[in-house]
Amino acid sequence: MELKELLEQLQKAFAEFRRANDERLKQLETRGVADPTTVDTVEKLNARMTELEKQIKAKEGELARLEALEKLANRPGGVSGDSEKDHIIEEHRKAFGQFMRRGEERGLGELQEKALNITTGSDGGYAVPEVIDRAILSLVAEVSPMRQIVNVQTVSTSDYKKLVNTRGTTVGWVGEATARTATDASSLQEVTPFMGEIYALPFATQQMLDDVFFDAEAWVEDEVATAIAQAEGAAVIDGSGTNRPKGINQYTFATTGDSSRTFGQLQKVQTGVAGGFKTASKTVSENDDLIDLIYSLKSQHRQGARFVMNSLTTAAVRKWKDQEGRPVWQPQAAAGQPALLNGFPVTNAEDMPDIANEAIPIWFGNFKRGYTLVDRIGTRILRDPFTNKPYVGFYITKRVGGFVADSEAIKGLATEAAGS
């Protein structure tokens, strides 16, 4: 199905969902209970929209991958100049192709050092040529919802550090001849990424590799992109920080505001309800929790802010209305545009927690400011034709790190514990 048709079906499903949900809310208000048939219609349409959203994202990702691969195919070696450096990069790519297909390593180490300015790894593996590595990262960015919204830094070593200004500087007012006294200075905090190594171990037959029509480079790109995207997405959300990035949910959340919270802690806004949100009434809306969350973020961070939640949570908030009776959620209207919640973009990340007792199922913030993902340059491949004959294994590794860089830029909406 074409992307345009999927978007049209999403808009149609939303219109039907809105009518059915309005009827459900009317029945609740007049009778105190909604008709089971109406509830069933709402849930089916809700599930239909979730499925359409997944198909749209898959289609957008597929088109982006094809575009990236097409660009690579149309640029031999990924370079267009005639400089000596361009020729070295092209020779490196060709030599790497022979290594992939036949295991030939002659001259590859020297070409790698010239092209990438790195030496051969002690484990015998080789770094992927720059053009292929960039294609892999491009595909990962399209597949991974979290990589799309956080700040990504590429480094050549694993000792990357970031200085964060905790904004402690104060000022004073004086007259023209008034003596100036010292003011408090800002303090700088050093934060470092929690590094780890992602690996993939796909297998191909030698017959596949010998086939002139088999695109070994594209195969590696696709295999690695999928593996990295899945691992990264989970790690940015809930990574332990041990041999992997530290996820946002692994940081301490406190109810205190920015002016008094300990550096490195994130703020949570409590719903006041065990395992859920406020109950709608004539004076209260479930959306009140989201409004509180939005305005807990400083105005400078709201520029570029978005919500992050999983599909089940999205299905819940689709039913909500504001105090004027308007839906707070709007579906994606065009390719490349996200759904909107209270006017802010929504990112669906399936590794986010479900709505439950004492959970944080919704984040809101400026993730470009709040979280940094660190890419260590160079995806490395070790070719293994011996362990699992007749298959050839490719042990592919990449160093990735991640950390919260600005703990004021991300907030969480937290439910209460059972019995609260």
C-alpha cells in the first residue's frame, strides 16, 4: 500500500474514532456507563490507528533506506572527487569488498590506515569503509526512534567528556558610582558517557558471497542497522549504564523543581492517581496531567520539546479531551510529520513502560538538549568462515555510549503506587 493511501486511511479512522469516542463519553455522562458495543468500536478503531501508524513508519523507513542505498549505489566509493584521498577511499572500499566475499586481507590493513587513520584491530577485524559506515548510521537514524530525537556526537576515542553549566551565576544592580561586590559564579559539572559495544553476528553462505548479484555491502548495512537500532532504542530508555548507555529511566527522578533538585536528577510530575491519570469531570480533564507536565519544563526547553511514550499509552491519550471538549491528540497529517499531542510532536518508542502503578509512562522534553548519544567512529567486522560451516559469519561491532547531559530538559509523568 502506498504511503499516501495509508495516511488517508489514518485520517478516516481518526474521524470515525472521534465520533465513536464522543458517543462513549456522552453515554458515560448521561448513564454513568458506556454501552459495550460503543466501547468495542472505540477500541477497534484505536487499534486500527495504531496499526496504521506502524505501517506508515515502516513505509517511511523503507523509503528512506532505499534512498540512502540509491545514493550509495550512484556514487562509486561514495566519493566524487579526483584527489589522492578519494582514490585511497575507493581502493579501501574495493579491498574491503574482497575481504567480505573471499576473505582476502592483502593490503587491507595499510589501506585502512591511510583511509581512516586507524590501525588494524588487535582482534584481527577491520573497520568498515567510511562510506558504508555512514550509510549504516543513516539507516539506523531512520529505524531508531530515539536516535532521531536525541543529540548524537561522533568521537574518535572513548574518553569523550562534556562540561555542563549548572547556571549558578548571579547578577546585581548598581548605580554609576556604587561599589561592585562579587557575585556568585556558575559551576561546571563534568559528565561522561556510559560506553558499551553493540554487536551483530549475521551469517551468509559462501555461495551467496560468490554470487555477483549479491550486494554484500547492502546486506551488512541492513543487518547492522536493524541490530543497532533495536539495541540503542532500548538502551537510551532503560540501559543500565554497564557496558551500554545509561537510559533515562535509570536516573533518579524527584518531585523537586529545577531550582532545588540535585544535579543529575530528573523531575517527575505526579498524577496523584495509582496506576493512572486524573478522572475526567466537569471541572477536571485527564489532560490536566499533561498540561502540568508541559509547564514543568522551562520555556527555553519547550521550544523543540516532544512527548515520548509507547503505543499502548498513545492509545489511552487519544481518548482524552481538553476542558473545551477538543481532542488533545491529532494524527499524522503528512509524510515525515509526527502525530501531535497538545500541539507537541509525539515519538512512539515501544521500550517505554506501560501505564501501571508507580511507573513513568510518558516523557516530555527537549531531547536534543537533554540526552547525548556518543558514536565511536568505525564499525568493525571480523570474518569467520570456520565456526559454522558452510556459513560465513561476520562478527560486527560498534562502540556506542549515552548519558543525560541536561537534567532540566527532560521531565517524566509518574503514576502513584497502589493504595495511594
